[in-house]
Amino acid sequence: MHALPIDPLLPEIAAALKRGNALVLEAAPGAGKTTRVPAALLAESFPGGREILVLEPRRLAARMAAYRIAEEMGEPIGRTVGYHFRFENVGGPETRLRFYTEGMFLRRLLRDPELRGVGLVILDEFHERHLQGDVALALLRRLQQTSRPELRLLVMSATLDGAAIAQWLDGAPHLVSEGRRFPVDIEYLDLPHDLPMEDRMLAGLERLERLGHRGDVLAFLPGVGEIRRTADRLAARFGGAHDILPLYADLSREEQERAVRPGRRPKVVLATNVAETSITIDGVTAVLDGGVARIPSIQPWTGMPTLRLQRISQASATQRAGRAGRTAPGVCVRLYGSGDHAARPAFEKPEIERLDLAGTLLELAALGATDVDSFPWFTPPPEASLARARTLLVQLGALTDAGTITPLGKRMVQYPAHPRIARLLEEGVARKVGAEAATVAAWISEARQAPDNEVAGLLDARFPREEPALARVRQQFLERMPDSARKRSSLSPTEVESAVRRAVLAGFPDRIGKVREVAGHLSRARSGAGAEVLLAAGGTARLLDPHLPSGTEWVVAVDVEERAQAGTKGDLRLRLVAAMDPDWLLDMDPSPLVEQVEARWLESAKRVEVVSQLRIDRLVLDESKVDPHAAGTASEAAQALLAEKAAAAGLAAFLDVDSVTQWRERVRVAAEAFPELGLPATGEAIEADLLRALAHGRTSFAEIRDADPLGTWTAQLTAEQRRILEEFPDQLRLPGGRRIRIHYEPGRPPWAESRLQDFFGMKATPVLGRGRVPLVLHLLAPNQRAVQVTTDLAGFWARAYPALRKELGRRYPRHSWPEDPLTAEPPKPRGR
């Protein structure tokens, strides 16, 4: 065993874990932490048990690390050292050091919540911040804080701020080890964006050749398909001088070892982003960085996990470049421009902030952790993501409204799949089509392009030879079912198809669509347009070449693809659906159906119509008219809508504008003068109150007009409020018997106007509201222009009138201008 940078720190690591129950180790890539630390700790004894578990983000790293430690110990794999991840479980009763993928570790916790016999758990490469890694850390911390305080926890990270984790772990020790680093020159190849990855890699290798590079090359590609195509391209051009070697999880161990071991001639290792930090490949002095990776994401339509091709962050690019400087100075050729690199995000967001949390919440509920708000998260998930996950799990019947797991949810959590798939499988078992449901579930859960776009067409479809995972996934699903459900159903083909479709509906109750146009009976639509589907969640999608039973009107949209169109928002296309009968929804528990009373406004008739609808989200299954005058929800909905439309139209739609203004301001003046009575103080409030009152028991504008709007509102007042309003009359009777209008206008006190002579005999200014509001008088000359505006009529007669009398007498000699206006006879109203 050659020395590694981590070796001097091993005694201190062991000592720290003996003193306390948590430790953070920050070690640069290449330091040797993944293999040397777990192996060294096998010699220690911890109070909780002899077993040590190591959590790895990727199965390739887990397998290779386990084999490397076993080899260095001189033992076969499976004796002291083993591993366990999807489809592979190597170990036995003597196994003390076991490598897990993070997801498989959570499955073990579900079976063994106390981790009996485990003394130490190591979380490796925690800086990658996978969702399952964050959940595992929180569950382990919760275990330490409750029933297993003696359990040791070691968090190992290459690039993350270890001090932050140490502080979160109540001030745990924080150790740092530097790896070997040599300078790495960075080159950029600004290639066309649409150039295939295999052509980009070829250009990069040719660039290295021109630079005179002679060592091993590590090339980063996004996936297996790109690796295979690139291997063929490079072998044709460089196969005589280099070994072109792929490296990914589904390869045999021999093929993987060949890629990482030194060879007889220079090699080009074609790897996914698993080689960024988890695996050290000796001899590599050059890196070709394609700049993209398949990053765990969620399908926007289904919320199910998927891998999406996207640009890597600057931090990942730095990690990749560093692989060229592990053993000697090296070079990294980035197959994109420097401007592209500068525009990338500095770091990838933690998965807990961007992935679907439905599976996580179900697992936590199964472990009794229902109060996720107080759960010990290192990074708390967004509340909106938690709310969406809760809603879905309640819809699926896995959780109660209070958040506790149901018996169905306990069965669902046993499946290594998204809760939607688990619900589909459980419904398949209940409907005696478990084996057939497992076949359909394998296609859906692995996000493969199905050979048919209707689920019934998948029942007899063979899994492709190049996709062995599909068969293994199906077998895993079957192993979780009762024995009686694992064989093909004895139902008729038609009954099987119906039962499978109902199982799909159970897993996707919120993904229902209504087919607007359908091609013929189980035939392809040759027009190219296909069927248009109205989606319950909103919007439309297209189902090309639909294979639907004749007369199908409703479907469950299982898989949706968005294809970008130039200058548009994109085109949603349904890749997989299940035909359905809406009557099935009546039997579901919980049912996605909602009975809703809806009021509609008929603009042409200016009236309300009320209908009762049976809805799925935004789609209507059935509708019938309801008497809008009937008591209950229908009447309330009608009155609310009528009041809304009446408010938008304003009182002017029912009364002339002048009458509305006069009435509204009259009430305002009264409210200001008598605040103790509680009259509305603003015009808007008064009008809103009135229109709400007018809408009560009515359904149209015509009914409001016939209802005496002002009388309706006044009738709602108390007796005292009505008496006070009577103190603010619309008219003023003058001494000669003439009646004049009292004006109530916004922003002005009440006022009235008439000829000066009409006020002869009136000794003082009239006052309104029991003397609280003086009336403003406009005294007019014979030409109808005001010669005086006053609230002090007595003062006007005494001081201003004598001089004004002389002036007006000269200008209007034919009119009477008596010396004593208080005893003078005012003119009689016309007609008397």
C-alpha cells in the first residue's frame, strides 16, 4: 500500500470518534479518505456495535471502494468488507464494513430504525448534497438525540465548508487533510453548441495531441449513450495509440478495474460525473470536460425523479480539472468557451431545495417523523415543496390530513419507488393484476421511452435487451408483493386492461385529461395532429398517433414531454396515457372529484345563473342548473356574484347619477356630524353596503332596479339613524312658501340657493342635524348670480344688506328692495 495524504491523520480521526459521537473530516479529492479512513476504523471498537456503514452517493464508488479495501486487506469481497445497493447485496455474517448507496441506507433504516449492532456511520462525499444524503444525516442526528446517543457519526466532504457542518453537529471536531495537488493549465475550445458530444471529444483529444500530451486522459461525458458513441468515434481515430475505456456503473467489475488501473499504453477513460471526486484514477494528467451532466431533477408534470441534461456549475468544473493534477502537472481542455464558463452558477443547489419530496415525506412518516418542521435538517426544505408533497400523499391515500401514515402508506413505503408508482402497484395487487402492474410500473419509473403511448400496449411489450434494468426493477416490485399477486392474472384480457388502467389512475389521480379529438378505433392518426387533451391541471397537450379504445373521452396523462418551439412557450406532448372511464372516480378513496356550485354571469341578460358541477380540478365531468333562489350555497354564490357585478357597474346602473351623488353625500354629512351613530363615513362604503343589500335574494340587475335601492338601504338603518337622516332633508322651505333644493356634494358643506328676496322674513341661517351643521346660503341677484354666500344670515341683514340694497335698487329698479328685510313680504311661489 502506497502512502496517501490522509494517512497521518488516521490516529487523530480514531481518537476524536472515541471521545465524542460526531466528527467532520474535510479532505481534498485524492487524499484517500474513502478507502483509508473506513479501513483504519475497523481496528477500533465503538460502544454501539462492531458494524461500520459507509454511505456513498453513487454505486460505482461504493463497489470500487469496497473491492479496494478488501484487496488491501488480502480478503475476498463479502467477508469483512461488503456493499449493498440496488440489485446487488454482497456480504455475510462476518461483514463488519458495509458500503451503501444513500437510498439503500434509507431502506435499511425503514427495516431497522435503531441500527442495531452499528457503531459508526460514515457519510462520504457529503458535499454533493444529494437529497437522500441530507435525509440520512438528519435521521442519524435524530437517532443520536433520542435512542442512540452512543452512535458515532463521521461526515466526510471534499469541498463543502466543513466548519458549518461541525457547528450544526453541536460543535463537533473538524479535521482537515490536504490532497496532493499539482498545477493544471486550463484550455477552452469554443465549439458550436449543436456539435454532438462525440465530435467535441474528438476535437478535444486532437487538441491534446497538438499540445504534445502523452499521458492518460479522463473525459467527462453526461451518460452511457454518449460514452458508447464517443468510444466508437475515438477508437476509429486513436485506437492504435490509446486504449479507449468506458467507466460507468453498469459495467462489470473487470471492465471498471481496467479503466482505473495503470495500462501498458496511454488510455482515454470515458466517464460520467462519478469520476469528479469519488474515484481516483492513477496516471491521469489530462482532462476533457464536456461541460454537461445528467443532474437529478424532477419531471415538471409528474413530479417523479429523472436525470436532466444540463450545464455543470463552476465548482464541478473545478473538481473535474483537478483530476488532471493528482500525480503530476496536467492540463484540462474545456469543450466550451470561457464566457460560457463565467456565466455558469458557482455551485449546484442542494437537491433538497429543488427535488420532489413526496418519497422523503412518506419515508419519514413511516419512521414516525411526522413533524418535519421541527426535524433536524441541515438545510431545511422549501415550505412550498413540503406542501406539494403532503398534498400528493394525501391524494394517494398514503397520509392522513394530519400527516400520519395510513395502512396503505405503510405498504407503499416498502416499494423502492416514487409514491405514485407504489400506489399504482398496490392498486394492481388489489385488482388482481399485480404482475401486469409491475410491468407498466417498470416502464414508467425508469423514465424509458415506451413502445406504445397507451398503457395497455405495454402489457405484452418485451423489455429491450440493452435495458436490463427494466427487468430487474420489475422483479424488485414483484418481490414486495404477496405471492398470490406475482403471477399473471387469470382475468380476461379486457378485464386486465381495465384493471391496469385503474391502477394507473390510482397513482396519478391529479393527472386527468379530457380528449377533445380522437382518431379511429385503436388506430394511428395519420393527419399528424393527433388528439388534443385538455388537462385537469390547466392547459392542453397533444397525443400523437393515439392508440385509444374507440370512444375514449378521458385519459390519465402519465408522461408528458415539453418540446420547445421557436417563438412560443413550447408544445406539451403526451408520451404515455391510460384510457379511463370517469365513473371509476366515484369508487376511489380518496376521490379526486369535487362537487362545486358555480355562479355564472350572463352579460347579455345582466343576470346570474347557478350550476352544480362535478369537477376534477379545472375539468367538469357533469353539470346541472340550480335554482339561484334556493337557500344554501346556490343562493350565496348567486348573491355574491350579483353584488360583485353590481359594484363594478356602480349605483349609476340603477339610479341617475345626480340622485346617487346627492344621497351618498347626504349620508356622509350626517355620519360626520353624528359619528356616534355608526353611519358609513365614505361614499364607497355606503355604496358597497347598499349594493350588497340589494343583491340579497336577487339574481339580476332588473330585480335591483325594481327594489327601490335607496329605500332598501334606509330600511336597514336603526330608528335613531333614520331620524338623524331626516334632519338632513333634500329641500328647504322658505318664508314665502317656496321650496328649494339642498345640495349635498363631495368636499362641500350642504348648500342652497335662491333669489335674495326669497329669504325676506328669515331672521337666521337654517341649520341641519339638530343644529350641528349650518346650511350655506347662496343669495342671488335677479340675474341669478350670487351677491352673497353666507352661513350668517342675521349678520348679512344687519351689515351688508343696507349698502347692497342701494346698489341693487339702482341696477334692478323694478324689483322690491325694502329697508327692513326681516318684516318684508317675500314673493309668493309662481302659481299661487
